[in-house]
Amino acid sequence: MAQETPASDLMGLMLKRWWVLVLGVLLGAGLAVLALRVVTPIYTATATQLIKGVPGAGTGANYLAAQFAVARAKSYPSFIYSSAVLDNVRSDLGPEFTDARLREQLSASNPIDTPLVNITATGSTPEEAQELANSASRHLARFITEIETVSGSTPVIVETAVQAGLPAAPSAPQPALFIALGVTGGFALGVIVILAWGALEARGRGKRAEAAEPLSGGSEADAEGSLQVEAARSLEAEGERSLRLEPDNPVDAQAPRESDPDESGAQDTTAGSMHQPQSAVTDAGETDTPVPGLDAGDARDALGQPQNEPALTARDGDPLSSRKS
């Protein structure tokens, strides 16, 4: 999706890749110079005709003649394309100047509110433009005089006020304008290249980021799974340790009992041997190794056995177990 580029980002890109702009400007200027050499130059020459009214008799005759000349001059520019004018110009310059070519190269105009007619001619060389303008100006003046003459007299006089001069430089193409357009076009081309370059880089970074997202997600999932496995193993190991520490037959805690006279007597009988090692009696009647520090009365009290039952036995490597004889 296309995104708008802020002005600050555009300036940053242009400063970062300034050499692209320089290359664009040089390229545009070079193309402009090349176009100036390839395009055929056009030279322009202009001749000016003056229309004068013939004054009559009476007061204000000169003023009326001048006003008549201004009014009549407005209709004269169209006569430049008359057959009589074009034929005479072709007779002067050569048969290669056809009517179509003369219509393309010749033009006439009347400045507003003036008795002037400007005849403009263009040519591929300065000499061609000059000769064409002067020839058309002469034949146009003759044609105007002829059509304005009535009964041997004419109310206007057409004179050449300014002869066409030799053009010093081509009117088109203009070198300064061409070079300016080339430089502007080259700069614009450089800006477009910079923007396209930045867009391609942004798209590439986006694709790389999208490609990296699944990998990072999988790494996080693997790490989380590893942590869960480690936690499960820790819990399993802790449970195994707890099971190893617990006895096979845990002894339920019992509430304290009231002392029995018979048991008290039995306890008195064995009171003298409380601090001596006792021998445990097994189910088969065999006496095993005495358990150090274990008193018979204490063992019976802890296991809830009557005083007249055999004490707990201890076997090598086996936990203590409570059995009745």
C-alpha cells in the first residue's frame, strides 16, 4: 500500500543521496544541449509597413485621414495570404516556396489602434528569414495600393517603415529556456529516483521483518516449552525425594492416653534399663542387633503397641516396622 512521505523524510533522503540529484541535473543539462544541436533552429525577421491616409480638403482633414488609415490597417494583415502576394514572393525566392510553405512561414499583424502592419517571416537560416520578410512586405504594399485605388486615385499610401534585418540568434529553440527545462527535468527525475529507491528499501525491510517474525515466534515457543519441561522435571524430582524420605508405613499421630496402673508397673519394671540398648524381637523369635538410643517403652508408646507386646525390630537396611507377636 502506498504511503505518504513526510517532508522531513523526503529532505533526509535527498540529503542522503544528493549525488542522485547532481547526476539528474547534469543529465538534464546534457540532454538540453544535445537537443539544441539536433533540433533545427528557427530564425525570425520582421518588416513593418506604415499606412497613411490621403487628406482631403477642409478643416480637420489630416485628422480624418489618420483615423481612416487606422481603421483600414485592421483589415490588411489578412491580405498576406492572397494569391497575388504569394505568387510574387515565389517568383522572388524560387519555386521551392510553395503556397503551403509560405502560409506556414509568413504572418502579419496590426498593433491595436495603430496604422502599422507587421510582416513576420521565419526561416531555417537568418538570410532566408530576412529575404522572405522583405519580399512579402513589398508585394503586400503593392497589393493594398492596387485594391484601394479607385478611378486612378487611392485614399491610402502604403510605405515600408522598417526593413527586415538579419536575425542575430535563432528565435527557437531558445538555448537558455532549453537548458532551464533540462535542469528542472533532471532534478525532478532525481527526486523520483530517490523516492522509488526509498520505497524499495522500505518494502525490503518489511519483507525481512515478516520473514523473521515466525522464527522469533518459534524460538519463544521453544524456550517456553523448555521452561515447562524443566519445571515438570523439578517437580518430579522433588516428589521422588519426598517419597524417599517418607516411611513405608507412616505412623498415625494419636491423642495422649491416660496412664494405666498395670502399664505403670511395667514401666517401673523397665525403668532401670531405659538408657541401655534394647534388643528387638522379630516375628520368628530371633533377636536382631539392638537399635542404639531406642528405648523399648518409647518405641511402644510411639507405635501405639501395648506394653506387654514385643518391641519393634530393626533389620539391617530395612525401615522400622510394627508387628504383633
